[in-house]
Amino acid sequence: MARLSETGRIIPATLKIIEEKDGAELLKALVKCSGSELDASAEDVHMAIEEAVLKEAGERVGGNLHIAKSRNDQVTAAIRIELRNELLDLMRDVAHLQDHLIELAEEHVSTVILEFTHLQPAQLVTFAHYLLSHVAALERDMQRLQSSYARDNLCPLGAGALATTSFPINRDRTAELLGFNGLAENSIDAVGSRDFVTETLAVLTLIAVNLSRFAEDLIIWSSPSFGVVELPDEFASTSSIMPQKKNPEVLEVIRARASHVLGDFVASVAAVKSLPSTYNLDFQEVTPNLWASIEKVQTSLDMFHKLLPKLKVTNDIFDKADKNFVAATELTNVLFSKYDIPFRTAHRVVGALVKSLIGAKKTFADITPSLLQKVAEDVAGIKLTVSADDVKTLFNPILLVEACKVKGGPASTEVKKAIKSWKKKVLLNKSIILQMGNLIEEAENKLENAVQAYFSESSGENVSLKNPNL
């Protein structure tokens, strides 16, 4: 088929936009410029590159560099190309942290700790079970990163300023050679959308929040009042005046940086929410937020990589469990399952029992069948004879944890199953990430081969994009 030019002249569809030898000269100039310093006084990097090409190739050839292009589609293409690399790095970092958590969980399948709700002593779990909760959170982060990558990896080139071009370009071929999975097809949307940026910022915010909550747990748990973990010395500092202090400063910085990431997300969404369609210079104020947030999340992930292998868990759970009455829930369950006491009645009886023990400055270790019988009669008017063995079981934290054999629970059998399952999931994610990276590398090789073939056909020269000296 033929088409009409702007002047009404019929142009065959097979007509090349520029001569092959001129294209070779442009490529040669671009390759040479890639290894040289650009003019910092130019309007922007795009004009600096064009001026360098003009200087190298001359006006007749170099002046055609910008045919069928606009800074509008070039900018968003460059952001997408860089962002997909950053997303791949983030995915690798997340998978690496999951590896650390799983490895540490394997060491602590039988390490019982006290968990809290409302910062109040609640129930016993294993440290492994706790660590796997963060593996699960990071898995959702991984899924969001992969999903964002798919929407980022679309090529906007050829959209031009906003309406494509009258030159017969092949947008699909451009996308293929640059390793994109497809096109950001509609030209207005291609140059005027930044939701791939704000979406990534939203994902980064969720990662930062998850890491901040992890840091908060370790900050609180490392305090003497909680005494669940001990931080490595190199991740803490002492007070300038109080020599006994061990301040969790690295974790506090991670917690604070999550606020910065959230701020970058809010600022970026606020910047784009009222913009008219197509390109606006406001976009330039959004992109730095993206790179800043990526850097903050990456450094936070790196800190956890270094901290976790050196983290120590304290092992005085028997005393904590006794003093904090954490067996109360299981006693309630036993009264229901073995003694046919309605759950709510059992709950009321055990609550009264705990209150009386606290009033007498006693612990759960002071419970006897006779004391339990008296409280049950006083509170609920029921006769209750509990065996000494059932009471004795409540004094063993390990048995309390092992009783929670429900899928997803802290019993060692369930935790071991979960560890095995998570290892498979992380391995699958690594395979997906590797495949994503390989596709980009294959596209780079395809582009390199296309350039080599182009030069070979047009001038017989050997010019490499990967090695400008060839």
C-alpha cells in the first residue's frame, strides 16, 4: 500500500525514511558519543546528545537524529528502561531477604517466644513462625513488584509528542529490540501517563511499611522490658551519657525512611492528580521521587540482610510464660473440650482465676485443681474437678505451642511444612526473575546483532553498541 505525504505526494510503503549509509553514520556517532562527556550547558540530555551527534556526523546527517521522535516519548521510554532494571534488582533483594528469613527460621523451629497483641502479652509461638510471617509479607511485595514490572515494561517510543508521526516507523520492532514486552499503544496515554511510576511508588511504600513494622518489632523486643531478641552490637549504639544503653539506631533509621517513601508516593500522586492529558513538565518533579524511594528501600533491605544472620533470641520463655499468664487461652480451651464447660463460661472462670492470682501476687505455676474448683463455683456456680495432669500441661510452653497444629500455626510440624513450601515459592520467584533478566539480555544481543548486520550491509564496518571501541 501507498500513503500520502503532508504535501499530498504518494509515497510507497517500502520507502526508507533515511538512507542506509546515513543511518550507519548516525549509529556510529551515537556509539562514539556514548563514551564521551556531554555538554552540560545544553538544554537537557536529549539536546546534549543531539548536539554531540551533530558535531560528529555533521548537519546533513546528524540533523536527522530526531526524525519520528519527541522528547516526550523518549523521556518516558528511558524511565521505563531504567525502572525495569531497578525492579529486577528489588525483586532479587526481596528474594534474598526471604532466603535469610527462612534460613533463620530453620534454626528456630523449636525456639518459643512470647507474642503480643496491643503490646500486651498474648500467646506463645516459635520464633520461626514469627519469621515466616515476614516471608509471607515479602511474598506479597514480590507479587506486586512482578505485576508492576509487567505494566512498566511497555514501549512508548513512536508516540512522538502525542500523536505518533507521519513517518512509516515500526513501533513493534523498536519495542522488540529494546526488550519491551509490548507497546504502550495509544500515543496520548503513552506520553501522558505516569501511573507506572506512581504504582511502583505505591509498591515501594508497602515494602517500606512492612520493613518498618519488622524494624519496630525488633526495636521493642530488644528493650530489656520485652527481652525477646538481642541486636548485634554493630547495629546499635550507646548513649552519650548513659553507658548502659544499647540504642537500636539502624532500625530506627529504617523506620524513619519508610516515612520518606510514603511522602514520595503522596507527593507524586498529588503532582499528577490534576494534570491535563498528554505531557506536562510536572512529570519532571515526580521522577526523582521514584529513584529516591528505590534507593531507600534497597538500603533498608540491605540492612536486614546484614542484621538477621547475627540476631540473637533470648531463651527465658518459661519464666515469661508463667508470669504473663499466657496459658490462660489454652486452659479455657481445655475446660471446654474436656470438661464440657461452655466456652464463654470457661472464659469468665479463667479470667477470674487470673485476677485472683494477680491479686495474691502469684503466677500460673500456683494453680491447683482445688483453686480452680473454688473459682469456678464462686464465679459460675458450677462444680469443676480438673485433673492435676491437665493443669500441669499448662506449665510447659513447648507443649502449648505444639498444641496449635492447625495449618499455618506455630506447631513444629506445621512450621516445617511451611518452610518447605516457602523454599519452593522463593525458588520459583528466582526463576521468574532470571527469565525476566534473560529476556532483556536477549533483546540487547538482538539489538547488537541488528546493528552489526546494518553496518556490515551499509559500510562493511564493525561497530559495537556494547564496546564503542570496536
